[in-house]
Amino acid sequence: MRRLRGLLVLTLAALLVGAWPTPGWAEVSYAGLDSFLRAEFAAAHTPGAGVQVVGRDGVLFEQTYGTEGMPLDAPLGIGSLSKSFTAVAITQLAERGQLRLDGYLADYLPGIAVGDQITIRQLLHHTSGLQDYQSTDHLTINGTPGVHKYAGVNYALLGEVVAAVSGLDYGTYLHDNVLAPLGLRHTFASRREALADGLLLGHRNYFGFPIVEDIGEPEGHGYTSAAEGYLMSSVTDMGTYLRLFLGGGPPVISRASVETILTDTVPASATGRYGYGWFALSGYREPAWEHSGTAEAYQSEMFILPESGIGVVILINNADFLVGQRMMSRLFHGVLQDFAGERQLTSPRAGYWTQHIVVDVALLLLLATVVVPLARVRRWTKKVRERGSRRAWTIVWLTWWHVAWPTGLLLSPLVIGYPYFVLRGFSPDSFLVLVTTTGVAYATGVLKLVLWWRCTTPTRGTGL
């Protein structure tokens, strides 16, 4: 009887173990992952992409994709993944007693505007009340302090704090205290150094066609700094870096500080929270953290599943703000779902060229609103001569179509929160159409005004 009871207990235990949910990564088929990535990158016409999956003890999977491919050890822009490095540097300085996370910005950058109202922790959390695209030289709190509002200027300021506290420039401090100890030989804050190491030039998208461009140094708008979004790194270095958060690799900060970076969070959305340079996600089989990045010619993603000891990094040498970015977001989410034990996305999607054609037609129609009137100037002049003066009506019509309409169009990016340098950098084809459309509209208006004046003033002749 005891043997039978023991057999039943063992059988029940085996059933329970078999039914217990295993970590999502154990269910991942790397062959299936490779097929999924290959298909998605091909569908998005990606020039080059690199993917690496790491565990606590090393690399589990790595591969390159795209029409051109890319070396896994070549540096490229990582966008806002840079913020995590800055958070590590700040936390390291706090560990060493050189700053306090609840200390005020003014304690470390004396004289800076509103520095006595913002703490280091608020900058880390994006809860300072600062808004995106502000210059570090002209700060104003126009948001709600204590409420998360993602803004690069927060981490640009943290970069300045690192420099002020350490007495070194941000790049030097990061290299000596974080990058070199971790063995990251292809990660740089200096573009000059990255170029010497074989920096991969990225691609910007023009009407559906990725074009290689050297975007040069950040334009110096105050928030466009290495600390917030312009570090350069390789797939292999990023994989090594992620092991820091999985309990592997050299401990440049303590495990307690790693936990603080990940778990000291504030609400950021309905389904996520924000720590120090990481979004904490809910709704998966186990806790997950991620961050994405976009620079003018690059796109990136990283996520970690610390319970499973898995980290994934994806770097892409292409940026397609209007179409490709959404397709890559779907890819990133699909990979995360796969590793977190969820089913991959299967919802239907419009193809790359279908989406780009829709966008291109919209841009073409916008341009047509001013090109057609310019092409029909002679016909318009003839009607003016036939109808006579009609001074009031003509002035109203010219004011609306050639002043009010293009001015409203020109101001629209600012109204929705995108400065011109952002639009030019991230969606150059849209910026080109915007400038051309407004320029042609203004020029056509001036031409029509001159012709109208000549047609309605007897001493001036009859126009064209």
C-alpha cells in the first residue's frame, strides 16, 4: 500500500512539474526565431540588422539580416538605448557617495534654470516636468512634476551631471568606469572614435527608398547628446552589456543598484512603468524590461527577462519613421512575446510598399495643391483680365490660398510638437515636401499678386 501511495505521489508530482509553466525562453525555437526575423526584416526592406540573444554566461544566438547585412562587432547608433548607460553611470556615482539620487540638480549644476526644483531621481524617471526638445540652456517646467513625461532633455542633463561630479567629460567617464570594465571595445560617445572603429553609416528613408547618409554629429540643440540618445555601440557589445542586468559579467555596479535601476519605477502607461533608462512591462508570464531607440538613421531595441536570465538586442542601420518604424515595433513585440512565452503576433498587416504608396500619394497630393496653381498661372491671368478688377475678392483669395494655407501648413509640425530639425532628421522626405509646398505656394502668391496688379492697372500693361 505504501508503495502504491508513493507511486501515486511521484506520478502526481511529475504531472504537476510537467504542467507548471516553464520560462518562455525554454520554449523558443531558434530556428523559428530566425525564420520570423528573416521574413520580417525582408518585408520591411531593411538594409542591415543584427540580433543577439544572451544568457547569464554568454551568447545563445546571433545572426545578421537585411539586404546588405552588417558585422556584429561594428558600431552604429543605438538611439535612446543610451539612456540606460547614463543611468548606470549616475547610479555608480551614487554608490560612491559622489551624488544623491534625491539631491537637486542645482547641487551639481549651480546656476542652472529651475535646478532647485528638479531632483536627480526625477530626471531618471522623466518626472521633472520638462518637455521634450527643450535645450539644456533654456529650461522651463511646463509639464506636471512627478508625472512621467518622456523627454530626452532629462538624460542630457544627467550627462552634464556625470561630467560635473566626476570632473571628466561624459564620454571619458563612461569609458573608464563602465565600458572598459565591462569589456565593451566597440561602444563610444565620440563619433570620431566610432568612425576609426568602423562606424556603420545608417540609412534614411526617402519615399520608400533607404538611402545611405552620414548624419554627422548631433546638431547641438541642447538635448541631442550622447547621454540621451547618441551613443554608438555594436550588437556584440550590447549583448555583453545586457548580461550586467542578468547577474553576469563584471559588476561595475552592485546587484542592489541593478535592482534599483529596474524596480524603482513610476507609472508610465496603462501597462508599463519606467525605471532608470528601462520600461518595466506587465502582462507577460514573467517580469520584462525593455527600451527602444531611434536616431536619424538607426533603430534599436533591447529587452531582458531576468528570471529566465535572457537578454535580447536588435540593432538596425536604417530609420523609416513613417512606415518601417511601425513594422519594426511589430517585430520587436513579436520577439518579446516569443521569449516571454506568449504567441507571436499574427494580425494581418499592409505590406511595405502598400503603406509607402499611401504615404507617397498623400505627399504628392499635398505638393499638387501648389504645383497645379503655378502651372495654371497663365489661365488665371487671362480670367483676371476678362473679369476685371474684383479687388476685394482677389485679395481675399490670394491671402487664403497663398498666405494662410501655406503658413498653417508650415506651422503644423510645431503645433503637434515636432521642431523642424526633428522633422528634417527623422522624416526627411516629409520635410522636403513641406518646404517645397510652402515655398511654391508663397512664390506663386507673389507672382499672382504682381500679375494681378499689372492686369488691373492700365499704365502697367496687360500682363502675360
